[in-house]
Amino acid sequence: MSISKIYFYKLTTDDGGAPCVTGELLSLAICKPMIRSTAEKGDLIFGFAADSLHKDNRLIYVACVTDKLCDGKYYKVSKYAKRSDCIYKFETERYFCKRGSLYHNPEDLEHDLGRYPEYPRANVLLSEDFRYFGKAANAEYKTKFPEVCSAVECLDQGHRVWHTLALRNEFLQMKEWVWDTYEEKKIGEPTSKPSRSVCHRSKSCGVVKV
């Protein structure tokens, strides 16, 4: 599977909502609408801790996108219904927040799914090929991959596209290093407990293209 794009961003919270890891599947269903809209099968996603979460910008997860569900399919297929990030339901041609959901509130629906009636953001990325660290995360990558370290540290608010072969190669090498070092897909539990009062939105995102 060829990798066309590499996404990396900083998580302001890590409470099991975005990403959500249950069993052998990682899903990105809420927040990061740009990544969920533009990423495709085979792309790589790196999630690092924001300064507000961990000042050393430790690596929270790496995922290779193995499937993408568009047009709200994630919320309409029964096999995903019990996943904790499946917080919306589709009834009478509209989406609604599920009662008792662990994450977000009704006012977050438009940000997550987009405006009625098209709901253009109702895309969910799935990965069966990932490494999730959570509270077991560390910043060891910084000593091994200086290009990645520099890019992550200077990543601020906004969306930036990188066309640097050296950075791309380091990200690919880093992915292989992580896979060689850790055999289990889920290494640690989420850093914090779920909370509907916590916002998962992060305004920093970088994309590395060929």
C-alpha cells in the first residue's frame, strides 16, 4: 500500500474520544474535520501531544488509514454503534447527539459533521494498523528523528503543507521504528477519563506531500 500523504498534528486532550481505540480498531470520528475529509486509505497520521497536554510533545499515536467511511455511514452501521466515539444518530433525515454519550455536546455537531442537510464533514477514518500509546507515550523520537522533532515543535495554529523529502523520509522511518519497537497495537490507556466538557479541537495540522 503506497503512502501519498502524511498528516501530523497536536492533541490538546487524550481521553479516548479522538482517536478512539476499541479492540483491534482505531477510529477518528470527531474533531479534525480537515484530516477526516482529505485523508484517504493508505495515508499516515501521527498524533503528538500539544504543549498544554505534555510540554515535550510526546507521540500519542500513529495510524495507517485502512478504511474511510463517508456520508455518515459510521453512524448508520450497527457494528460501530457501541463504540464510544459513535456519538451521533441519524433519524428523520437529520443527525442528533445520542443521549448519554461520553464526548461533546449538541453544539459540537456542526463542527464534527458539518451543516444540515449535506453534513459534508460526516467522514470517519478507520485503522487496523496502528500504535496507540496514550499515557504510556514518550518523546524518544526527538533524539532519533531531528526533522520530525523540528516540524512538530514549530507546528502552531493553522494548516501547513510540507514538501520536504527529508521530512517525509524521517516520518516513514519513524513509522517503521515504532512498529519494530512495539508489537502491540495498544500500548497504554488514554491519558485522562472521558469528559463532555473537554474540547478535542486542535488548530494545528501539518501535511507532508510528495
